[in-house]
Amino acid sequence: MALISVSNNALQNITAVPASIPSGALVLLSTQTASSSASLSFTSGIDSTYDSYVFKFINIHPQTDSVYFQMNLSTDGGSNYNVTKTTTFFRAQHKENDTGLSFEYVIDDDLAQSTSYQRINNLMGADVDENVSGYMKLFNPSNTTYVKHFISVTNSSFNSDASANLYMAGYGNTTSAINAINFQMSSGNIDDGIIKMYGVK
């Protein structure tokens, strides 16, 4: 491996970082906007260019009350979303009336070697002001040696007038490259909202 050096080691004299050093910067690759959409899919741009990808969820609003925002992965460019996954899921919750305080593992929202869609949040409200926002990170999807890890953190307007902070993580149990991802509701359409896909330098 080649070593990178600078001739003057004073930080104030460094004017540029060599291109081979990761900067952690986000590069916007694609934006999907829902309008009574059955699903939002990213079927291009997920490749070996970046080691990880971030999907930002902005005001995702369901058409139907008490539904789950969820995702699945593909190894064939989106022809099938059926990657086997094992995941964990937990949440913190607090209602508007100052009741319903909880911090818990949610066993019904995890998967164990399943090709089903993975829930990102649970029981969203469909009132006109309710939505979910947050992000999901997918690590090294083009690697063909290891399983594919992902993590999401969201905040959702729960259907019982509560703020629910939700944490999901797991892995796609495949050594094939992941090259597409699909987001949808468990029932009904995505009425409104934006998902942005970024590559991480």
C-alpha cells in the first residue's frame, strides 16, 4: 500500500486532502418524491462507487392509518425484492397527553432469516400532520464476501398521538451484491414525502 505524505506537517499549510482519503462527505445521487405512490425504488446508482449509502426520509406520510413504513433489498436490479434478512428493532415512545412512556424491544417488528419486508417504523398515523422522518444507512452493498449490514433511525407520529423514536438494524444474509432497494407501506400508498439517496465518500 502506498504511503501518502505531506512536506509540511503544519495543519494550516495543508490546502487539499488527497483524493484517496475518505472525507465522509455525502454526495446526493438520487431523489424520489411520493405522490400517492405504491412504492419508491432505487434501482440504479447502488454500486461499488461508494462503500456506503444513506437514504434520508423526509416527511413520509401514509395514505392509510396504522401502517408500517418498510423496505426490502434486491440483488437483481429490482426484479425481485426478497433478500434474506435478520434484524433487531426497538423504540422509545411518549404520548402527547404525557402517558404511554416506554422503551422496549419490539419482537413483532424484527426478522429472523426472512425474505419479508423489514419494518422501518411501526403503526404510523395518517392524520394530515403526521409523518415519519429519519435515515437508513446501507454498508458496502457491492461487496461479494460479506453479508450486508444496515441501520435506520427514525421518528414517527404514532397512530395514538405519540412520538415514537425507532431503531432498526440488521443484515441481508447474502454475499451477492445489493443493487436496488424498495420502500413501501405495509398497506396503502405513500401519500407524500421525499427519499434522498446519498453516496458516502
